[in-house]
Amino acid sequence: MDKVIYLIRHGQTEYNRKGVVQGSGIDAPLNEVGHIQAEAFYKTYHNVSFDHVYTSVLQRSIQSVKGFLEDGLPTTQLAGLNEINWGVKEGKVPTTEEHSYYNKIISGWRDGKLDVAIEGGESPLMVQERQKPALERILSYSKQKQVLICMHGRAMRIFLCLMMNRDLRDMDQFKHANLGLYLLHYYANDQRFEIIKENDQSHLPDSPSLTYQDKSK
């Protein structure tokens, strides 16, 4: 069956605000702005007849859909939707030297070195491999026609490449912001996705702090 998928990034955390590297090894909660963003998204989309809500297992993604869960919508937490693991860089404010190393890794991904990971972390190929069964599971339930998915910035870029059958070298073309929305239609007969809305933030109040875009990931 065809599906409509609402794919969002989690709301802001203090790590986002401070520019601290935050991956799957950091289970940070939303900050005050993040909760406001989550509430704004809920107020705009609570009347959508979602059949199921999927999140990563990290609390910032779960808190971002709190309103829907309190409404009693069925939910599933999938570790396959977790953020990329940034290894030894997690929880650190990058120094000039570390920032250079970090950017070198990401630049290498754009050049096709997709099997390279930050020390102790994951490569994009590793992340996409764990995402494949998660996506297959989400698509396997024919009765779930409208689905809400909440995950993370870099992981979402990789997930969108998987959904859109795009080369992972192009992942940075998918922009994201805290509580930004990608609205997609899945055509089951053709087994393809179409993006209807891309990084839409129109549901957020008109405030720089609420539309802050974490460009590092």
C-alpha cells in the first residue's frame, strides 16, 4: 500500500545550541527551545491521522513526539534510526585541530570515502546498513498508511539517500534543522519515494532560536 511519511529531526538540545558533537553515544534531552519546537509541531499536525509513530531509542527523538504519544498513538523505537556514532569526538567542543579533522572526514565522504569513520565511530555505510531493516519494517505494515518518524540530522541525511535511491556522496544536499519536516509519499507499486516538503519549518514560531540550523552535522 502507498504511504505518507512525515520525517522529522528531533528538537534542539543543549549540545546543538553549544555546538558540541552529539551522536548515538550522547543521550541528551531536549532543552527549553526543543520542547517549544516539539509543541509547535504537535499543534500543527496533531489532527493528522497517524497510524504509527517511529523514533530512535534516544530520548531527544522520543521527547520530540511526546504530544502524539500522550494521545495514545502506537509507537515503536528502532535502534536503526539512531544518530551516527561520532566516536571519540562525541561530547566535545571541537578545537581548531579537531574541527579540521572532523571536516576532513566529512569532505572525504563527499569524495566517496564512505567506509571511513571517525575513530571509534560509524561510517555512513555502516549507518545505512542498520537503517535498511528499519525502513523495510516500516514499509512492511500495509495498514500503516500515515506514519510519523523522528530521528537525527546526519542519520536522516543517510536515510533520505536510502529512501530516494541517491548516492551517499550526495547526503549533504538534504538540509535539516531542529524539528524540520520532510514529507514524503511512498508509491508501493513502483517502490519509490517522492519528496513533497523538504526541511519545512513553517510550523515553527518566527524566532531565530527556534529555526536554528545545526550545520555541523
